[in-house]
Amino acid sequence: MRAQDYIAIEEQYGAHNYCPLDVVLTRGEGVWVWDVEGKKYLDCLAAYSAVNQGHCHPRLVKVMVEQACRLTLTSRAFRNDQLPLLEKELCELLGYEMMLPMNSGGEAVESAIKAARKWGYTVKGVENDRAEIIVCDGNFHGRTITIITFSSVEQYRSGFGPLMPGFKRIPYGDARALAAAITPNTVAFLVEPVQGEGGVVVPPEGYLRQAREICTAHNVLFIADEIQSGLGRTGKMLACEHEGVRPDVVILGKALSGGMYPVSAVLASREVLDVFKPGDHGSTYGGNPLACAVAREAVRVIVEEQLCERAAQLGDYLMAELRKIKSPHVDHYRGKGLWVGIVLKAEAGGARRFCEALMEKGVLSKETHKTVIRLAPPLVITKDEIDWMLERLRDVLAP
């Protein structure tokens, strides 16, 4: 079948909750993907940073096939031989005492919220049902009813009420606003070290460090949503490391499986995660042996192939080259590591048309908030491949 045949079927039978570019992909390898008609594209989205290790990394494919032939699911009613090793390896790598496995990023965020609330009641001593969690304008933490409650995007909330109480939203990047928002009922501050869906928004230098100090002073949990920003994307294993900040709770997902399988995790101290007792929380698929085997190898690939270091080095190069492009359509460039937002001027006509033009030239990217072109290629990209992408960006952004 041709691309339009697949698109027609999806339009007829699929729920219309996405507006994808009209490219139908069938194969991927490294930074490259091919559509059903054989055209080759450079992937500059990496499945929203889920494919940091590149498409179908041979090490991940090998582990997934081997584990799939051996054991895929036990549920948490029984133990398996992969989950304990993932828990140990992740905790030792990132310096935490305990890990809670889940599947999607949204599930991991929900788990962190539940842990923070129960910690507030059982450890901090907040009065029952009074716990507050502070979040930021421009946040994106997922799509569940709880999470859309504290989104600042009206479309995400509209039509889905009644929404959940217990959240307070403040400006992103404003440490004073955080300090002013804290009350005796505040149990946590949930923040993205870099706002991905918000348009690759990097906070002011020192913000995360100040937020960490404020949370410590008020006995408030600092929760970092590193689902997109973590695991090498910004040039460090965790984006918080750029300011030497250690969150109380870290949320991981996406690249934790290299795009092979939904895997997410919450890491924290024993004091925080030990609030869960049997029956308090769970997931049939969370911590399944297939997911854990793949996640273990995905993390090893990041470390052994030095993908954090690659992202830092090539990210600096990409940003320097982008800033040489003097386009009448571009307001500014921003980002960290191999994660860039090209912020367009209001009169540019929106980012969608530029993403469609790039697609025609063999580069796949995606707009966010209508005015930002996101660039987030797999971290295995080479300098030559970045140069290939830059040539096409110059053409598309030209007057």
C-alpha cells in the first residue's frame, strides 16, 4: 500500500487525538528512518527523546529477542530475575536508595505524586487531605486527569473536569515565586529541568540550585521530571547535574528502553518510597522481565557509548551553527545538549509549515506550541549527519 492508503485507514478508524506529519514510516536504523515508499529521512525528534540510542540499536534488539524467547511477564504477584538487577544498577548509577518501576512516563509521574502526598502525611505530618504540590507554568508531565489538572494549556484541561485539587502553579524559572508559594501543607515541587513540550525552555542559570535550597529549607521534596531531559539528552545523565543539583525524587522514562518498550521509573530515598506498603500502588506490567532486561541494556548503551558526552559536544556544535543562520523567520534559538528549540517570530506563519518543508527535504522534526521547531535527534548522530541536516534547515529558513 502507498502512504495515502495507510493515512486514509487511520483517519477512518483511529481516534483523532494527534495531528501527525503525513509520513508513514516502516523501518529505522540509527538516526535514519524510511517510509513505506522507500524515502529516507533523518529523524530529528527521536520519538520525543525515547530513541536516544538510535532506532533499533542492535544491542537492544538482541537483548529484547533473547528475553522475549525466555520470559516476558510474571506480574508483580511473583518475582523475576531482571527487576532486582535493574533496580540495583539504576540506583547505583544515579545515587538513590530505591526504585519503583512503571510503564509510561505519565504513570511514573502519577506514582511520584502519590509518593509525595503519602510522604507528606506520614513523614512530614501534613494534615490529611491537605497536601499541596507546586508545579510550573508551561509544564508538561503527561495526559492523565491528575496531570492535566495542573497544566497551563487550556486545551489540555477543557472538557475533562471536574479536575483534581491540591496543586499550585507558579512561573517557571522564578525561585522567588517558589519560596512565596510554599505553605505548611506543601509536600513537593515538581519541575522539568528543561521544559520539553513547552518548547525546549531552559531556565535561568542557578534556578535549579536555588529551588533545591528552598525545598531543603522548607522540608519540601524536590521532584525532577527527567523523562525527556534525562538519560543523556542535555549532555549529562540527568539535566539537574548541570547545576550540581540532586533531586529528592527523579522520574525517568522514554529513553530508559531506547524506544523498544514502555519503561519508566521513580527513584528516591528509602524515606520517600518506603511509604508504599503492599496494596498501596502497583502495575501488572511494571517491572516485567522483558522491560527490565531491555532497560538494563539501554542504560549500558548510554554509558558505554558515551552518549552524554556526544550530546554535550555535538550539541555545542549544533547550537553554534544554528546561530549563524540569520533567518527573517527566527526570533532566537535555545536549548541544551542535542535538544534545540527554534523559536519563530509571530509573523512567520507558524512552525508547522517549516516542519512540513523539512519533511519534503528528508528531515523529520515536529512543532510545539505552534511557534517552535523542536530538534532532538538520536544521540548517536554524527557531525556529518548534523551538517546534512543544517544544509536543509538553511534552505527552509531562508528568506
